[in-house]
Amino acid sequence: MSTDAGPKRLIVTGGSGFIGSSACRNFVGAGHMVCNIDKLTYAANTDNLRTIENMPNYRFEQADICNRAQILAILDDFKPDAVLHLAAESHVDRSIADADVFVQTNVVGTVNLLNAAVDHWRSCGSSPDFRFLHVSTDEVYGDLEDDGSLFHETTPYNPSSPYSASKAASDFMVSSWHRTYGLPVLISNCSNNYGPFQNVEKLIPHMITRALGHKSLPVYGKGANIRDWLHVDDHVAALDLILWNGRPGERYNVGGGNERNNLRVVEGICDLLDELQPMKGKSYRTLITFIADRPGHDLRYAIDASKLMSELGWSPRHDFDTGLAHTVTWYLQNRWWWEGPTGR
Ligand SMILES: NC(=O)c1ccc[n+]([C@@H]2O[C@H](COP(=O)([O-])OP(=O)(O)OC[C@H]3O[C@@H](n4cnc5c(N)ncnc54)[C@H](O)[C@@H]3O)[C@@H](O)[C@H]2O)c1
């Protein structure tokens, strides 16, 4: 744990999702008192928290961040030192099909949480040590040409999808709560995460689990879209540092410097499965098919994380090839998790 001030009381929103559950496991393991607030949407999975659910320093509250009274009551009772806000609708394709819930949860829910946090913060004497860390995405910056350029913290926002537009709107709300009310907020903008416990609707687990079922592997367009992949544990390590040691009012970019186009990622998964669980007489690569591109599909994301590295001493520990191999192995060894009755 990067804080020297001993265990803290931490609210994690969205703690039953992919990144949130990794954060809960990390912070509970480090001895902090964690209260996970999660609505348990389709994206949640309570199995992600099996290892900590009975620990005395973990508590779960099923609640919607859009429900002001419920959120206020939880904050009043739990009295957090910090809020780590991850709850969101997070899947771009779903936002294209229906944007309403993205506006509701990502924008209205964030404003609701900010209001509750300000009330709580004021009731505790407006301590300068309180923290509200809003976890956002690099997608708010729009996309880049394939020319080596990077997203910096000063890059103007230019979101493309309803998902990234809703995250951009919530980021602006969070910074305005700092400027207007003085709430000690921080924002992190992270690139694409991967690792164990990720919902199978997302690219890497989607491809692994379809391949294991010998189904086609649908790649958008020509598979040329480039993402900067970061292992979820490296993201959580960054959040840990930003939360306790970041400067209130600041934003920090988080990214692994692992640029890969989608086709290369899918081929990498196929090659790993060819070694780990070979199909009779053919490679998994033969399952790859190309489908009509996603509307408004961003070409390339790439992060400059030098501020986080130089100010807070963060660096990613997982290189992509090893991290991908571990992830493929995890999905192979944990079929119960993704084939289970809760249906992921
Ligand atoms: N996954 C990535 O690659 C990535 C990258 C950068 C930033 N982020 C951000 O990190 C956060 C977490 O992402 P994730 O991939 O873990 O998402 P996820 O979809 O796996 O989990 C989201 C969690 O939020 C909960 N939730 C949704 N609506 C809620 C509501 N109204 N009230 C309470 N809980 C609610 C869900 O039940 C779920 O447990 C999101 O804010 C996302 O924008 C994700």
C-alpha cells in the first residue's frame, strides 16, 4: 500500500465488475476497510469477490449510484476517507445500441455520487485529506492517427461513441465539483484493460471463450484498430498511488505502452491456444472472420503515462505477451467462472 497513514475507509463503486473487483481484492488485502457499492447489473459477478467476501474488512451494499437517498445513507453510515468511483456502463457496442442507460449511470449517477460526497465531506469538516477518485478512460480523447502521437493529460476531449461521450461528461462534472465546491477530486484516464475476471463481452475474453467453443472469431473491419493494452493489476496499482499520493484537482493518464492492433491480439490468442489446447488438424486462426466495422470506430489510442511515472513512481509490471498468456491460461483453467449459472 502506498499510503503511510495506516488503513483507510474506502468506498469502491462498481466493485463487483472487472476492475472494481480487482481493486476490492487489492485494498482489502492491504488491510483497508472497503465498502463496495454495486447495483449488480449484468456486468457484475459476485464470484469475483469470493476470496474476500467473508473478510471482516469488506462490506457489500447493493445500491444504484443514481439513488441519492440510498447513497447518502451508506456514506453517512460508513464515513469513508475516500471514494474510488468505478461504477459505470462500460461497453461501447451496448452504448451504440442504446445510450440512455449510459447517460443515466455514467453522468447522472456520477453527479449524484458527487453530491453525496460533498455532503459527507462537509459534514466531516471539509477535510483536505478526503479523496474522490473518478476512474475514466482514454477514449474521452477521441482517436489518433497511426503516426506515433500520444494522448497527454492536456489533449482536448473529442469523444466518438455514446460511451466515451458519457464518460467525458462525467469527467467534466468531477472537475467542476473541484473548482466550484473545493471537493478534493482526482481523475484517471486509462487505456484498455485485460486480465482475469473480465466479462466475456469484451474483446480478449470474447475471443478466448468463442475459440474454446470452436466458434468464429469476428473481427471488426480489417482488425486494424490499435489499442494500448494494460493489465488490470497494473491499473489498480496506479489507482492505489493516485488515490493516496496524487494531487487533488489533477488528472493522470494510465497506459502500458503496449500498442497492438485487434487482429494481432486475436492472432496472439489463437497461437497461445494452438499450444495450450490444440484443435485437431487446424489452427484457431482459421476461425477468424472479418465483419462490418463498428460505426465511428476509433482508429488508435495511445497513452503518454509519463506524468504518473515521474510524479508518483508508477510503472507497469506486466508485459503484454506474458500477461496475455496468463489471461488465456486463466480462462482455460476457470471455465466454471465464465460457463457458470450466473451466465456471463
Ligand atoms: N475496462 C477497461 O478497459 C476500462 C479502461 C479505462 C477505464 N475504465 C473505467 O473503469 C470503470 C470500470 O470498468 P470495468 O471494465 O470494470 O466495468 P464493468 O462493466 O466490468 O463493471 C461495472 C460495474 O459497475 C456496476 N454498475 C453499473 N451501473 C451501476 C449503477 N447504476 N450503480 C451501481 N453500480 C453500477 C456494475 O454492476 C458492474 O459491477 C468504468 O468506469 C470504466 O469506464 C474501464
